[in-house]
Amino acid sequence: MGKPTGFLEFERKASQKRDVNERKNDYNEVELGFSEEQTKNQAARCMDCGIPFCHSGCPLGNIIPEFNDAVYEENWQYAFELLSSTNNFPEFTGRICPAPCESSCVLGINKNPVAIEYIEKSIVEKAFDNGWVQPKPPLKRTGKKVAVVGSGPAGLAAATQLNKAGHLVTLFERADQIGGLVRYGIPDFKLDKSIIDRRMEVMKAEGIIFKTSTNVGVNYKTEKLMDEFDAVLL
């Protein structure tokens, strides 16, 4: 617990938004970039509860009190290591997740909950700014070829995990670009598409193959898919 009295000293302050007169002229992200001081203060509000219900509230099981403590101690790289150990794409979830972790925050019983989503976004943006997000191709390949059909959030995460396990992964997408719901269902003012493209470059460098404009069962026969791959994930 970085600062035992933090939740008494600091009020909740999440992402700040650009001025309306500015943002109504474009489709860029509404929220401003992170502030190190603000993020540190928000992390200090974490109470390090005996039972951190934020863990169970988070579908990914993010190690929230620990990365909050690391941020408060200004150990940003360690905070990123903790966050990325459970979350493949914190730059996505830090922008568009409904944050059930915050609804589960114990501090929320009698005060405003910890701004966990804001802290998460701040950590990963700090990591990209400092070059800590680097491609990590597996040291050894299994020789097994796996096809993942659909490049939405689930497909992207599955492809990443399978690639980490050493399999040769090909990701199929019927649209002309990778991303699925993340790209085509989320407006730019919530998630700028350059954020997606930035992550795609990392995945490519890790050895994942992308096949766009490929509709399995239509212009790419199912029989061919089954013949060419050891496993298919739909």
C-alpha cells in the first residue's frame, strides 16, 4: 500500500476531456492524455484492501492493487509488467472497458471508487512512450499451425496467446482491416484507430500472420482451412 492515507487526501479524478469547442470540430479522442502526477495521486487512493474485490470484478483478473502501488512508487515499468501479465491490450480496455472493477472497489462503499481505468490507460501509454512495449516472439516454435477466424477482441487475444505458446498463428478477417468490433464498432472519439494499428505492428513483429478480406467458407474454402492447419479456432 503506497500511501495509507491517500484515499483521505485525494478525491477521485479520472480522465479529463478536451474543451467542447475544440472537440466538436473533429473526431479525435475526447479524452486528454494522462498526467503522471494525477495518475500517481489516483493510485494513492487504493486502500490495499484485505480482500480486493476489484480482482473479481475484473473479467481479466488484473492485479490492480499491486500496479496501483507500483504507480504510486513511480515504478512505471514494473506497473506495466504487472498489467501486461493479465491483459493483452490495456490500451483498448483503458479506453472502452465499462470498468466493473471500479463498481467492485471497496472504497466505493462510502466514497468515489479508485479511477482504475484511468490508471490502466496511463500505465500502458507511459509504456509505449518509453519503448517498453516491444515485440516478444517466442523463443521456440512448436511447428503447429493454428488458424484463428475473426479478428475481434477475442480473436486478437487468442492469436496473441497461441503465438506466445509457440504455435504459428494466422488470423483471418473477412473485412479489409484487422480489428473487428474494436475497429468497426468503436468510434474514433473513444478509440482512435492509430491505437489499434500500433498494436497490430507489434503482433506482426511477433510473427502473427494477418489475412484480411478473407471470408472463411466463402472466398476461402473450409476444406482448405482444415487441410492447411493443425487446429482452427472459430
